Amino acid sequence: MRAWRVHEFGEPLDVLRLEDDVAAPAPGPGEVQIEVSACALNLNDLDGIHGRYQTVRPPLPYTPGMEVLGRVLAAGPGAEHWVGRRVAAVPSGAFGGYAEVAVAPSDMTFVMPDEIAMPDAAAILMPFHLAWLALHERARVGPGDTLLVHAAGGGAGSAAVQLGVAAGARVIAVAGSAEKVALCRSLGAHVVVDHSTTDFVDAVLDATDGRGVDVAFDSVGGAVTEATYRCMAFNGRHVLLGFASGIEAEDEAGLVPRPILFGNFSLYGACLAYTSGAAALKRASGFNFMSSDDGRRIHEALLRLLAAETIRAVVGQDVKFDELPRALDAMQRRVTTGRTVVRL
């Protein structure tokens, strides 16, 4: 099969190689083998290619790619009922998606109805599941809340804007260009701040009469996280779900407790993964992940919202497989909006 491979860490344009003779992976117990029709690009893919992502660090050489769309060709024991279905999935180990064939755990595999056309079908899974986890499972956003969304012109951010509006919250979106500002307005954001020209803290406090926000959706980390502390209302819920400003923030020594203590708000974490063995994982690692049943429940809720046209996929780039490194480079330079979908 064809696959984009990394033999050494570095810039995507320099180190990604398209190889024609890579062995197709076979599914193990509880896994499905997918004929990939498209993959969606993620910032974590970039961090892996640069060799700076500690969470997903397979040995070289390897095939990046943590999100695919396709049809199930075969399945291991316990997953046979998936064969023939069109699915969106996170490949096993959260890599291996930049290929014509990928394997994925059934716990992280979800039906994608045929009536959802490309490229939208490839752009839905991770941003909407992650945004749902952060806003509904963790922060319990609802009517009357004011929601601050950082990186609102990106994949997860644009999903969070839409889910916040659908939940009845007043949404303040922060983005970094005129194009992204326009996108946020089209998605229903009530207030949009261009952080390239305006201090977002002052803008948020102005928009809330100095009170601050009830919920912050923060996929940026670093200095943006610390500045967001100043935007939180009493009893606010600040959800941290990523480090788009630099993955090195994942390994910082610790949080400074003073602004959290005096701010009288709560800091929440949100990490997207589903498992059928939550108790065993907790005992082995200390991590808390939702069950695969939770994943099905969330996916069904999202499909209902999509069918009602309450939410929509946001695709900024729709490119061919041969153009994948250039598309990654554009995402790295922050000149993309929404999701980037790569078709095989």
C-alpha cells in the first residue's frame, strides 16, 4: 500500500516520504482494518513528525495520522460486525492514518452515514467529540452561560462555537485573522475578537461588563492559559484541552496556584479517548477516559445535530494525497481555517 512515512524527525516538507510498498497492517482482537478514503490533519500529527510529542511517540520509521475515514475491510475477533461499514476512526496508537489502509480499535471507531458527503464526513470526528467532551461532559455548559472559545477558527474551536451556541450559551470567539473572524461570525458567535489586533482579556472583560466568562474552552495553553485566568467569572470553569501554542507546555513543572486560588474558578482537564477497559486503564496509568458506550452516546447526539443542520463541518482545505506535506506545512503556519481533509 501507499503511505506517508517519517524516517527522521523534522519539518513535514523535509521528512515525509511517500512510499509505495508499505505492508498493510492486519487487525488484532477488537480492531478493524479500514480502506482509507480520506484522512484529516491534526496538530498532534505535526508534533509527532517533529519528534516533540511525548504522548504518541512510535519508533522510527512510522506512518503519522490520527484520524481516518473509510470502509471496514476486515476485523479481528470481537469486531466482526463492523465489516462493510463506512466509519470514522482514530487508528490504533493514534498513528498510521496517512495510508491506504489503517487499523483502529473498535472503541475508537464510529459509523459515518453514507448521506454525509465528503469532505465533511472526514472532518467531524475529533473536533466535535473533543468539543462535546470539554463543554458538556466536563464544563456542563448551558443556557445563561457565557463561553469563551480560543482558536475559534480552527477545527476544535469552530466545533466548540457551534456546540456552545446550540447549548444556549453566549459565545465569545477569539481568532487570529479577518478570515477566521468572519468564519466565527458565520457560525453564530455573539462576540468575535481578533487577537492579532486586540488584547483578548480587555475585550472579554468589556463584553461581560467586567464579570468574566462562565466557561473557557482553551486548546492553546501557555501564556494564553495564564491570561485567560483573568477572564474567568466567579465559579467559572476553565477547560484545558490542548497546547496549540507549543506542546512543550505539556511538560511544564506545574501551574501557578495563586491566580486560580484568588480567581475562585475551577480548572478542568479534557483528553479525548474511549475505552472498554476504563477501570484497568485507571489502575495501570492513573488516567480517566470515557467508556466506548459514552462515545457511542456522544456520536449519536452529534449525528442528530448534524442531521438537523444545527452544526456543520468546517473544511478549509480539501486536497489530494500527494499534497499532504504542503497541507501540513500550511496548518503549521496557521494559515488554515477549520479542518484540512486529505483524499486518497
